Amino acid sequence: MPGRLIVSKPRAWPPHWIMDFLQEIERLKLAGLAELRGAPDLAALEQARVNYLGSHGKFTALMKQLGTLPKEQKPSAGKAVNAAKIALEAALAERRGELELQTSLPKEATDFTLPGRRRQLGKLHPLTQVAEDIIRSFRKIGFAVADGPEVEDDYHCFDALNTPADHPARDTQDTFYLRNSEFQITNTESGPQPSTINPQFLLRTHTSSVQIRVMEKQSPPVRIIVPGRVYRRDNADATHNPTFQQVEGLYVDRDVTVGDLKGTVEFVFKELMGPETRIRFRPHYFSYTEPSFEIDFSSSLTRKMGKEWLEIAGCGMVHPQVFENVGYDPEVWTGWAFGFGIERIAMIRYGINDIRLFYENDVRFLRQF
Ligand code: DAH
């Protein structure tokens, strides 16, 4: 009756009981192995571990009794206990592995006859699509894409563009200024210009600042467009958003005329809005161009919106002072520049009546383009 040998209090074992002790080890080992291997789930397995190998477990109790065996019997008994313990721990690890694998497998059988899951294809944002179309058209006639920082200094955004200190665009009501201590412009590769030693940083209000950055770095001729984000302190409504996107264009060479400007704009707008698109120039004022114009266009799209002509862009011949500011000789070089909003084009093109839709990222809206 090996069972009666297990008592809670350790006591001395008479020498001839070693056989009983060894049998008890074997019995407990077999019982433990059966319980561990038969554990139906991880909770039951943990319970089996506690029962046998925990600090108050049956096996642990047996190990405590080792000390009470006569000295000469301890080595063989100890060996047997250790071997049994190793066997139990191996069974525990093996069963744990099996059960963990089981829980990670699908609960139901896989039905290979079900139809496949359709993979949703992503799309470019409508504004990105329109910007890419604009870039593609300008590339056809030899324009390269240029880029500049969205956090700009007031020199590049205003002063260098001949925009005087009292111009409303510079007003804090209209512009997001940054606290200078919070920002250090990092991409002035050539170091700060004399005029930017004491810069005031702001989120650029237009892409025209990139005209200056390009001309500072590159000698004429220049033929670039600049798609990019701009920022203004406008309250969002159907036609305004505090951030929107523009495309700037700049062409500098010898003997450039308004005719070149008109021809270029007409080519690009016909590409964008269809071959029967017409454009017209109206006199306007910008401080960095002289003369300056606003561009209207007319197409079936404008008529759909109930208007013959829609204003679409600002432009003009680059002001001689702007050339002076970047070190181009205005007696030698001539050029034109323009700027327009990408949202406006996209809205007309797709018949969208609220600019905010572009920025809400509602996939039900975005999926349509
Ligand atoms: N920067 C102007 C704006 O944000 C647009 C513009 C007008 C750009 C005339 C130009 C230009 O390059 O020559 O409204």
C-alpha cells in the first residue's frame, strides 16, 4: 500500500522502506504524467502543474521527505526523484505547446469552396490626381517640378516678392506666424541670406515663395512649376479652408512676352478642362508682377455651374524688382509667373460644391474618383 507512505509531516524512513519510497515516486510520476498529458485545456494544465510541481504539490512534498531517508539511500532516491521531475516537466512543456497551438488554430474548419474576399484597391486622392494631371501637361512643354518649405520665412514669402510691409497678406489676421524660438529653418543650404538674418517664420501663404528660392539657387533660364500646400487664417466654409493647394509657375528667359504666358496657360487649361476651353485675361494687381492679370476660363463645365466665365488664376510678367532681389539682371531677363488653386480646378472638374470634402477623408467621397 504505497499510498499510506505519504504523510504531511516528514518522518524518518526505516532502511527497508526505500523500495516503497521508489515505488511511490513511480506511482506519483505516472499519475502526474497522466494528468498533465490528459489536460483538456491550458487552465486544467496549470491546475495539474500546481498539483504535482507547485510549491505545495504532491511531488514537492515527496522531495521534502528525501531528507528523512537514511544517508546511504539518499543518492539513489534523489536520482529517481530528479528523473521523475524532469519527466513531469517535459510532459508539462509538451502539453502546453500542444494546447497553445490548438488555441491559435481556427475554431471552425476552413471552407475552401467559399468565394474569395475581394481586396480593396486604394486610390490616389482626387487632389493628387488633379495635381498629377497638371504636372503631366506642364512636363510636355518642358517644365520641371520644384519644391520648397511649407514653413517659410517672411523674406521669401513677402519681401523678396516685392510685397510691402503694409500689405494685407502679411497681416496676422491672414497668416499663421510661428514663434521663432520654436522653429529653425533647416533647408537653407546656402546659409541665410543677408535679408533673412532676422527672419519671422510662418506657414507659407502661397507657393510664390518657391519662385524666389529657385531663382536664388539657379541662374536663368528657368522653367518650373511648384505644386504644394499653402496656409491661410480662413475659417472653413464651402469655398475656404485654412490649408489648400496651389500650383505656381515661373518662366524666365530672354524676350519672354505676355503672348508666351497666354499660350502656355491656354495649352494647359485645354488639356485639363477639355479642348473647347477658352481663357481670358483681366487686368489685376500683384506686387510681384507687372503687368498683372487674373485669368478666367470658360467651358461646358463653367456653364454647368451656371456661369460663362470663372476666375481661376493670377499671373503676370515678373516684376523687375523681383529679378533684382534674386540677382538676375532685369535688363537681360524677362519672365512670367502664375499661381492657381488645385481645389478650385478639382471642384469644377468633378462638380464638387464644398472644398471641405477634400479634407474630411470620408472614403465614401474619396472612392468616387
Ligand atoms: N500668389 C497668388 C495667390 O496666392 C497667385 C499668383 C498671382 C501667383 C500672380 C503668381 C502670380 O505667380 O504672378 O493668390
